[in-house]
Amino acid sequence: MTKKVLIITYYWPPSAGSGVQRWLKFAKYLPEFGWEPIIFTPSNPDFDLKDESLLNEINPQLEVIKFPIWEPYGIFRKLKKEKLTDTSKVLEKKKKSFTDQSAIWLRANVLIPDPRIFWVRPSVDFLKDLIEQGQFNAIITTGPPHSLHLIGLGLKKKTGVPWLADFRDPWSKWEFLDTLPMLDWVKKKHKKLERDVLNFADITTTISPTFQKDFEILCQRKVQLLTNGYDSSDLPVDWKFSVSSQDTIEILYTGVIDAIRNPIPFIQAFKEVFQESNKKAILRFVGNVSEAVVNHLFQDSWLRENVKLEGYVSHEKVFDYYQNAHLLLLILTDTKNAKGNIPGKLFEYLSTGRPILALGDPEGDSSEILSSCQGGKVIAHTDKAGIKDFLINFNPQSEFKVSEKVNQYSRKNLSQQLAKLLDEQTDPLS
């Protein structure tokens, strides 16, 4: 008999990003393992990146409940009196106005745990009646934004419904919070809310072994590892795992470049290797690139010629770039959470069968996955000599094959793991 699980998520198509992919894919495959997902998401969310093509991946039979949310960003935009699609860019500005500084302070010390806090109480009131009517066998909350876990907490306390709390990032140890001018009592408030969620949730999941250990220390109980993954059906039907020979080496990075993902060391090594050699190479960025990196590129004539900024494209279109790439570049975060940083992009890279060079912690979780799957190598961000040596010796025509161990990270296999966790919580005989 099929059971129903309510998935409470802020990010849902047409929103873009790895947070969307994670639960879009779980919703796709859970029905194969006895669970019918129902999505609960805002009807009017405030997000910048959109990918309309992701709407095509939603099963027409999937029920999506859209519930209105009020967020304070509209007030901020009116005070700024300017068009500001991505409010997070304010944090990256070197010169901040009084309005900017005030908004950041309020974000840090009043909107606890985050600006979506105003969605919590209305959502609990709305969903409580549906749960008490027996419409759902379990609920899932995913964060960030971590305020969504407070919806789960409220529903758990009021109804006792089995609840899985999914952490795509840390909470109190999240490096993003370190960028905010947060008062000490607010930091303590975050830790208390985090402990409450960890203690009341029947199941806690997270995306990396490092985050798993950190959460287990916090709550003194078992936390389940449920990584991100890849969906083989995303690959075009005519996909080729071999790259056609060409004179120019294509190096591809896909995803965002921001304050915690710095490509400058690689760009410098790239220039020094290929400007001095007879080899031709193109470094291609697909996705939004920070203003600081754009300025760095345009100050150098050689880089302007050999580094291409393609901008944001749909997830479907990205595979056209993968097809022409000889080497995939992955830039991991360079922060206190770097060891546990396993971006969803890593698994998609592995699915293409292309070799991967990652900049990050050589002892981190991403390095362990790349090594076990024989998918590529991680070099420290600051190891310019190591990066240059890799590029000098890279042969785009050499035979390369990813290990079959990558199959464990298929979205279908991961959905089976998730279904088993839900079964164990809702069926005493499972």
C-alpha cells in the first residue's frame, strides 16, 4: 500500500540550484519504492535564479501545494529605491550604504533564524488540520532556509507525525552566519533552535560524512548520511562518453562563482601553462560569475581571449557544454565547512564520464568520493605548482573511465535509501 509523505521545501521549480535538484529527484523516484510525495512550497518565493526547463521534470501526477509567504525583501527594495533581484549581493559589496548596513544587522539579529520565519506559523496552522485528518504518513523538511525545520518542529509537537529533518548545510556552524554581524545571544538562539530540531526529529539526514559527524556530536544520536547524486536520465539520449579530438583543450566550470569559490589561483595557473606552451586551451565558465572575477579577467588581454563567460543557462543546456569538454573544473568552498563540502555538481560531473580537477581540501569528503570513483583529483586552492603540474601533464586524448562505484550515487538508489528510512519509522515490522 502506497504511503504519503509531505515534503516541505522553499526551493522548487522554476527556482534553480542544487537545493531544487535534490528534492525534485527524490519526488521523481520515491513512488517506485512505495511513497507518494506531496510538495508544500511557497506560491510567491523570492529567488533570483530561475530555470523554467525544470518544470518539465515534474510528474503531472505530483500534487504540489502552494501556500503564500511574506518575506521582508520587498520593504528593503523600496528603501533602496533600486532594482535588486538578488538581495544576497548586498553582503558582497565593498561599500555599503546605511540602508545596506541596517538591513544586514536586522537580518542577523531580528530575522531568526532567517527571513522566511514569517512562513512558519501560518504553515503550521494550515498543515496541522491536514495531518490530523490522516492525509500524510510522514513529513520531510529541508533547509536551508532552516526556518522550514521550525515548521516540522511545530507539526511534530502538535500532531506527533513522523518527521525527517534534512540538512543540506550546517546550521549553527554554517559559514554563512559568520558573514553576519550577529550578537552573542542570537548565536545562542540559533544553537537552541538547532538542538530542538535535532532532538524532536525522528530522522535527521545530511549530505556529507563530515556534517554527519558534526550533527551527531551536537545531538548525541544517529544522523543518517544521504548524499546528493546524479540522474542518468538527465544525459541526452545520444550522449557520448568519449570526447572528439580537437586542437583546443576545453576546460569547463559550471555553477556559481562567488565570494567563497575563488577561481583566481586556477586562472593564473591556466594562463602561465598555456600562454607559454604551444597547446591551445579555452577555460569556459557556465553560470553566474562574481564581479571581482569578471574585473580580473577583463584587465588581461590574454585572459579575455582564452576565458569565456557563458552566463547562466538552463540545466538542460549545460549538457551541451559537457559534451565538448575535455576536463571539468570543480571549485569547492574555501571556508571552515570546506571539509564537508560535497556540491551536487560533483555527482553530475561524475555521470558525464569526464575527468575532474577540483580545487579544495585534499583530505575532504569530495576528495574521498573522487578517489573512490576514480573520477579525478583534488588539489588545494593555494597549490599553484600542483595545479600547473596537472595541466602540463593533462592529456585530453588519454583513455579515462569512471569506476562503477559511482552507481551508488544515482538518484534512484538514493531514493530507495530514503524510502527505507521512512519505512523504518512508519512501519514497526520493516
